[in-house]
Amino acid sequence: MTRGTGGTAQRGRSGPDSQGLLDSSLMASGTASRSEDEESLAGQKRASSQALGTIPKRRSSSRFIKRKKFDDELVESSLAKSSTRAKGASGVEPGRCSGSEPSSSEKKKVSKAPSTPVPPSPAPAPGLTKRVKKSKQPLQVTKDLGRWKPADDLLLINAVLQTNDLTSVHLGVKFSCRFTLREVQERWYALLYDPVISKLACQAMRQLHPEAIAAIQSKALFSKAEEQLLSKVGSTSQPTLETFQDLLHRHPDAFYLARTAKALQAHWQLMKQYYLLEDQTVQPLPKGDQVLNFSDAEDLIDDSKLKDMRDEVLEHELMVADRRQKREIRQLEQELHKWQVLVDSITGMSSPDFDNQTLAVLRGRMVRYLMRSREITLGRATKDNQIDVDLSLEGPAWKISRKQGVIKLKNNGDFFIANEGRRPIYIDGRPVLCGSKWRLSNNSVVEIASLRFVFLINQDLIALIRAEAAKITPQ
């Protein structure tokens, strides 16, 4: 009985112990199986993420001890998370949905983000403002190019292409303001070699009006080839506009594109005036001109330094002459609306020489005199002596007499010049002495004391006058 009871007691004691061991073994196996399952799931996640390529390869840290984050790092990491969420909401990255939470590797990456500060998105980038300012700078520069205007640049380029000489350009071209030779050279080199200045100048020249460009091209200097062709036209001939038009057609490559027959005729007359044609020879100056003669010495005397000797006869003669001059002035003022001599300055593109009231034109280098009466006087005007043609407007006239000569139109349509001064008048190189007269033809060169003029006749009006005279003579 005792054994039986003892056996049953041992069995009852061993039952709960074995049950506890079984439970502990089952729990250990369960936890082991869970850890294996979690490791297999983490390995599958890593493999799938590497296959998709969503997570870039990052450098592993050599430090194994993880430290706690400070307060400022926590704040910065929260800002970085909010910025990544905003990016995910605006544009979903490939391989991730908008509602999915970041993985553990991404959390580690975000925790390291404070080392690279993220700039706030609403603040504008400073590079954009700089680009806008740089793009506005050339517009301000084009408004103020300095003393050189676009018309001056175009004049300079055309003149250099015609002459290939900056000295000739400086002497022959009339710019908007006065430039020195050094300034002209520096501007030309800047247009050639400075890309900023050349670009701005080209932009400004493209904005010029076509009429302004045509006016500038008409002022281009004549090249040596053009003057050589013009010099072949004889000085004794009477060339017309058709002659110069034919010259343009025969030599289109030699002449500038803006040349006209009228411009060629005007330049030919200027060349004839200065004896630059092939059949003209320059006459040497007389030897006695260099010596001071009596008349020149008399002109240099200052009358105020002389003693004032009272002469009643002379005063009476001066009074009579003064009355006569005043009477002539009144007559001229009454006839001023009918016949008068107009003085016009020659600047660049001058107006046409003739109109329906101009009989002839005495054309100089600086001014031109329009003859509108049948008789005009030439000389040097003073306070007490008023004449029709004041030659002092053309140049130095201290050697010219107060009344040097008279130009008259006969009834048959011929013009004659009479010398009434002390110095001779040269007509096409021939001297006309005091008291003599000479017939003037079209394009005659009139030279008075180193001042040269070209005498141009209005052929249409003179033809009408001759026809009127022919009708009157038979009656």
C-alpha cells in the first residue's frame, strides 16, 4: 500500500514539472521561430528594395555606438520630414506611394539630414535677381552712347570704306560734334576690336530711319577711283546730267551705291574750281605777290592813328556820296521784293541751285549767291558801303576792293563781268584787269584774290529771255 501510494505520489509530483518544461521549450521555440520569420521578412524587404532601386546606396558609418539626438537636431529632422512629405504630395517618387510611411533606412537618412541644411522654398534664389539685373544693363547702355551718335558711326564706317585713311576722314567728314584725330582713331579701333561697343553700335545703327541712312550715305566721301573717272571729263566741255548718268551706267562698280548724277556734277564742278581735272594745269603764283605792295600797306594803316585834318571839300564830297548811296539804298529796298541776291550756306545736301526767279548762281565753297537781277555788284561790304554780293562771307576778303566788279545780263542772254577794283579777276585762268570786261559762260571759274567761285547759268530761264528778246527785235 505504501509503495502504491508512493508511486502515485511521485507521478503526481512529476506531472506539473514536466508540464512546465514543455511550456518553456514551446515558448523558446516560438520566440526562435518569430525571430527567424522577422529576419527572413527583413531580408526579403531589403532584396525587394534593392531590386526596385528606390533607396540609393549610402555610406555606412564606422561608428557603432548610437548617440541620442539633441533638441535642435530633433527640430531640424522634423522640418526635413515635413519637406519630404510636401515633395511626396506634389510629385510621387517612383516606387513609393503617397500614403506609405518611410522605411527604417529612410528614417536613418532623414536623421542625418541636419548636416546639410535645406533652404526654405518660398525665398527667391539670389541668382535670378542677378540675372534680371544683368539683362537690363545693356538697355541702359544703348540709351547713352556718349558723344558718338549712331549717325556718326555710320558716317565713319562709310568714309573709311571709301578712303581707307583716317586722316582724310577726320578732315573731310562733318560729324555731329567736333572730334580730334585721336578720338576718330580710338572710335574706329573700338568698333573693330571691342565686342561690346561694336555690338551696341550695330544695334543703334539698325534702329536708324531709312531716310536718315540715305542722307548719311549721300554724304560719303569720294574715293580716288571715283575722282579719277570724274577728272577725265574735260573742263572746256559743257557736261549735262545725262553725261554723268551715262558715266554711272558705264562704271557701276567704281562708284558708291548712293551716288547720283546730280552729286557727280556738283563734285566735278568742285574739282574744276580747284584745277583738279586732267586737262587743267595749276598756274604758279606771281612772284610779286609775296612782296608787300603799296595798296596792301595802305589797307593796313589804322586811320584812327592819323591826325584829323579838316578838309571842307572832302567833307562836301563825302556828304554828296552819302546822299547818293542812301538814294540807291531806298531804290534797292523798293525793288527788293522783285529782284534780290540770296545768300545760302552750303552744308551737306544743299537745295537745288535754280528756281523760276534765279538767273544764275555764283557758287563758292562755303556760300552761294543767287543772282535774281540783271545787274549785281561784287566786293567787300562795310558799314558805309553796301553791295549785292559780299565776298567776305566766303573767306578772307581784306585784299578785295569795296566794289570789285559788276555782273550784267545783256538782252541777248549773255553774262558779262566788268572789273572795277584794283586787283585783277581771273576767269578760267585768264586775267581781267581793271576797266576790262569778259563774257561769262556756264561753269566758268571766277577767282578773286584767292577766292574761287563757279558761275552757273539757269539755261531754261535764259532761253525764255532770249525768246522774248527775239520777239521784240522784229517789231
